[in-house]
Amino acid sequence: YTITDNSRINIKVFGMTGDRNSNGFMSTPNIKDTVNAATLQYNNRRVDIDRYRNAGAELRYINEYKIGSLKNTVAAGVRYFRGNTARMQNGRGDTGTDYNINTSAPFGTDLDFVTSNTAFFAENIIHIGKKLILIPGVRYETIRNTAEGRISFNSNGSENKVSNEIRNRNFALLGVGAEYHIGNTELYANWSQAYRPALFSDLTANPTTDVIDENLKDAKGYNADLGWRGSIKEFLFFDVSGYYLKYNNRIGLIAQQRTDGSFYNFRTNVGNSTSKGAELLVEFSPVKALVKNSTFGNITLFASLAFIDARYGDFRVVTRSGNTLTETTLKDKRVENAPQRIFRTGVTYAYKKLTATVQYNYTGDAFSDANNTVAPVTTGVNGLIPSYQIVDVSATYKFTERFFVKGGLNNLFNEKYFTRRAGGYPGPGIMS
């Protein structure tokens, strides 16, 4: 709704209802799905069902104002969200091969999660002179999480129930961005606080083996980056930047021992990590740089390179070996699923209505676990994720601005690779 030429209100109302259902044989890859000798049928499959029911609304007020001759913009508003997830897992499915979610017994896991979130926010684009722009912002969050229901059945048929976990949090997040324009280029910098709230899975540990820290904290941190981007006439575009990400209060499990000698897993905040690196992007057109009016089309060369150094800091690890607890640290270990090098380069050719691109992609190796296991374990869940390189080809032909045909061929040379080792859904095992 436009109030005046310089101010307006924007209101969004949204909702979502959806299910995610699956069934299959979910054992690790080293366990074959074979015919059961007693029943002469395949083993029963596992059925999982998630039901999502979410709704929310956001109101945003935007106002443009002047300080002297310079236009500035302020935006402020409030957002509300409520989400409900009904999670049913470990259902006993049938022994068939077609898809269905029929179960012959109650679900082993039957949980209900509710999240409600209210956020107040404001940011301001401030022009200081003709070249410098500052963009400060603030966001105040209130979050309430609840979890209740059954985690599993005991051997005698009784239920292991979650203890009606409730978490309430209130906090503010600050951030600021800046731009300084130099001709067709600009220097830019950003700094912002971040958080990762404790997830439902963090609040619903197995009551027979795990204990949740009553003082479990949300993970928090901040991100900062500094860069320079811009263009030189029409033939060169570049963007080079560096970044630093701090991730505190990471949540994990450590083994503990009770006074009676029994052991349990304690879910708590165990440490922190840092990620830092640099990114470079450049696009160059030799035709536009050397030829004023080309009759044979245009060629664009492009390349992007990312250097990533993601490592754990002081990160406490306590493991059990027999009746002994051993404490170590993951300090200087690489963070899982974080390759140290990502490189992409290629060429695009455009002539009249035809555009074609060939792109080369390289991704360095990464670890699948925080212990940086190199040799794959028997199940394939942990181990090194090797580097890989692939070539993709694509083309588009435009008949008009509205009608076109496009096609492509990914992984031109049929490179065999995988990008992840999954311990749970939709695994376990390696995934491409």
C-alpha cells in the first residue's frame, strides 16, 4: 500500500502444508537387503512420515527521506511465524518392492514439534557524500520451541517419552554494511552477527543412553567480509573478496560416567570453529576489448576461485574405550564437508540468437567427519570425500524474446564421483 510518494507498507501472509514420506531398507551399505530365511520374503522396510503445517505474516514499512540532496531509505517491520512438525519414524513397513507407507504396528518414534518466532527488524541506507554508503541494521528475535511425544518403545512395550522439552530465547542481532564507490568499481565491507538455534534433534535424545544439558546454548557467531568489485568498460568484470566466519558453542555429544559406573552420552556445547578464505571472480571479453563491432559474435572467458580454510578451535571430545574415558580435542582439524579449493572456469560464445557455454569444475577433497577419517569405514559413512572434476556443456537458441529452446549435457566425460557421505536419511552411504 502506497502511503505517499516516499513511503509505503508491504504486508505478506504465507502458509504451507506438506508431507514428506519415505519407505525403504535403511541399513548401512555393507548389509544386503536379502530374503529372510524364516519368512522367504525380503525384510520389512522402514516407513517414515513427516507432516508440516506452517503459517506466518510479515509487515514492513519503507520510507525514503533526504538529508540535504542525498536520498536515504529506512525499513522497519515485524515478522511472525508458527510451524508444527509431526514426525513419525521407524514404522514397520511391508516386504514388497512398490512404494507405500502401510505399517503393521505403531511408529517407534512419534514426536510433535512446535516453533513460534516473532522478530522485529530495522535497517537504514545512509548516503554520506556521493561515494560512501552505510547500511546499519538490527533484528530482535523471540523464539519458543517445544517438543513432546515418544522416542521409542522398550522391550517390555513401555514408551520412552521425551520430557516435554521447552526452550525460550530472546536476543538481538546487529549488522552493518558499507560501500565506497570509485568510478565503476566499489569497495565493500560487511559485518553481522549470526545464530543457530538448538534443533529439535538436539532436544530429543534417547532417554536410555543420552542426557541433554539443561543449560544448552544456541550456537552463535559472526561473519565479516571485505572486497572490491566492478567493471572496466564493457569487457571486464571482477569481484575479489576475503571473509572470516566465527562459529561458537557448537553442539555435540561427549561420553560421561555416572557415580554408579554406568556411561551415558551428554549433549552439550563442546567448542567452536572458524572459517576464513578468499574468493575471486573475473569475466573477460577479448572481442569487446579489441574489436568495436564484431561480425562473428562475442566470446566471454570466465573463472572463479575459492580458497577455504575451515578448522576447529578448542573443541572438546570425550570418548569411551571399555571402562575408560579419554578426552581429546579437535583443535586444528578441518571442518567436515568443507573442501579447501573450488575452481570453475569456462567460455561462452554468443552469436545472434545462439549462446553456448562450456564449463570446467574442480572441487577439492573434504572430510566427512570431524575426526578427519581418511580410510573409509566398512559402512562407507565416514572417510575422505575425494576431489573431482567435471565438464558441463549447455546451449540456448532464442527464436524470440519469449520463445527459446535450450539443452545441456552435464558431466561430459562421465566422471565418477560423490559429494557426501550420509549417516541417515536418505542414506546411509555415499551420495553424488
